[in-house]
Amino acid sequence: MMVPDSMAYKLVRELSSDEERLYFIGNHLVDYDSKIVSYILALDSDSSKFECLPLLTNEYYISLVIDSMSSDDAIARAIMELPETFSLSFIKHKISGFSLASKVFSENDVLYEDGYENARERFKIDDFDSSSLPSDMTFGIELEVIGGNSRRMRYFNIKPFGTWNNVNDDSLAPNSVEVTSPILHYTSKDMSELRAVCSYLKSNGSYTDGSCAGHIHIGLNSFKSPQALYNFYSIFSLMEPILVLISNRAGELPREGLGMFSELYQGFFEFLRKENVIEFNDINDTISQLYFELQTGHKYWTVNIGNKFNRLHPKDTMEFRIPNGSLDPDVIMHNMKLFGRLIMISNLIDKDHIEDVIDHLKTGSYDDIIIYFLKLVFDDLGDREYFYERWLDNYDLMLRNKDKCKFFFISEEAKRELYF
């Protein structure tokens, strides 16, 4: 055990009990932590050491005391009392596996490895309909959260499900964590897992605010032809202002940081299309051209295919960067369906009909346009009505908050009549 002041440690150790030692410490406080921490390290019981922790200000010395504790309960209690700004790296080695983690993190919802199937069953979605999306379509979910145990989860690499990962990124807010999913499919099993992870994060005090994004990845192999990519970007670039509004729950504006980290394509793709800059022949060449010509070689767009060109961690995914962060699995699942169905429909529109679709998306009021779009993308009436409600609420909210919505503001008045 590392003791900064061996003489001070020896002096207190010579006393016969922790009661005497605590009395001595209380009457011999000094202005420097090296002697106080040596007094505390001379105590026998973890509870006595815990009682004295508020006497210390130096993070390293606090870590020495926690490191000297033998009881999981005491260590967990000490960790939970640490301020959010504490440099947890000093005691990272103290958290290993779930035996101690369950004492620090929400005990009822820690998902032990042998309990994953039970967790999926507990959050099972009754009568789940997976038929609306192709069975081979793959997804990746990013859950950015703050507050509660977020930072501790990140530092101690606590995984709510064994196949989900924590991202340790210096760009994250101080008390935050980004939890990323493995490859998912739109199935009852995987969506039950999403529900379980969201519940775990909420039970540990995590939440989302205006700093959190909810990026959704879809495998690029979902595009079956260069024509499908052409169709997708044609529709997406025309629908972009509306998609910015309907990608969030009803009554919620897009986060303020969206414009900083996600540029709009408005008009740019149409310009490239008319100039024949991008050749829609080979699908891999088309993806490369779209990245370097349309995205101009960086990822900060509302939809991003730049992960494919990441030299360190390449991913064959299209990343939708519009949605706000959310721990509501139903909101996330609806967004998966929105973007997934848009890709699915892009595969089905042939070369002879895409110009008719583009003309419809340029004609009439925004309300006419979104109704046409929702009919195009969704077969299910319930899905159409769900996203139309988002549109009505968020459009009105946007009009009442013009100063906050300059990045994506839609100026034209829309009708208020639902008809499908």
C-alpha cells in the first residue's frame, strides 16, 4: 500500500482501535493532504475510511484511500459520493466485471451475461410486426446521454448488454456516455434489446438534452443499385427541411447543435444531378463520388456515408444524423422505420418514374408534399398518421420559435387538414 507520509501512518497505527484513531485525526488536522491521507490509511475499517474521505481534496489521495478498501459495498459507496468532475481514471481498475459494478450501478437493471435472454423477454414487444422493413436491412444505434451514472459507465466501461459498447470520446460532455449498438435488425429480439438498454440507462439517471444526438446507421448494402442511390438522394434532398422536423417526437424542435454538425444538402444534389457530375453506373464508384462530390469529403451532413472512408474504423453504413437523442425506444424505432422505408422505396422506384416523384415533391404546399411523401413511403395508415402528427406539432412549434430555427426554417404556411 502506497503511504505518502510513513511517519504519520506509523503514529496513528500505534493507537489500539479505529475509535481512538478517529479521535486523533479529528484533533490533529493539518493543512496538507499527504499527512491526512496517511492518517486515514492507518484505519482498519472501510467505514472509518469512508467517514474521513471528506477531509481530503486531492484526487490522487482520495483514490489511494478507495484503493485501500476491501469491501465492494464501501468502494461502491465511496465512488457514488465522488463529484462528477472527479478523475475516475485513478480508480478505474477497481471496477472489473459485474460483481462490483452492480453495487455502483442500478442493481435491479444490471444485465448479467446469463440474463440477457431474460431481459429481452422482460421487454418483449407483443405482436411485433417486422414485415414493414426488409429482413436483410441492418441498423446501428447511437445513444448519447448525460447525467446520472453516465460518466461512470463510460470510465468503467459498463455495458448494459454484452454486445453494446461505450464510446470514450474526449468530445463528449463531462458527465455523459455514448452507447452504441451491435448490428441490429428490425426484429422482435433486437428491438426488445433496444428497450432493455434504454431502460437500463434511464434507471441509472441518464437522460437526453439539447446536446445529445440520436444517430441511426443503416447498412449501405440496403441499396441494391446505383439507381436506388440516385432515387434516395433525389427524394432526401427535396424532403430535407421536412425530415428535419419529423425526425423528432411531436412537440420537440431539432437540437440547436444540428446546424453545427450536420449541413443541409438543399439544392446541392439537384445541381450535381443536372450537371451530370455524378455517374450512376457502378454502385461503389457512385458511393465514392457522392462522398467526395456531394459531401465534399467530410461527415458533417444530415446524412453521411463517410464512415465507409474512415481509415481506422471503416463501416459500410449510411448515417442519419438528424434525430435528437432519445431514450424512448418507440421514438427510435419509428425513426428506424422512417429512414429504412425511404431506402426501401428508393430501391423500388424505376428510372421511368423517379422524375414523376421529384415533380410531386416540388409541387404544392409543404402539407401537400408531406402527405404525398408519407403515402409514398408508408403502406400502413398508422405510420402515416404518426409522422403527420409530428409534422403538424413541430411545424407549429417552429413557427413560434423562428429565431431558434433559422438553420431549417420553412417559411410557407401549411394547411391543417389530415387526409390519407
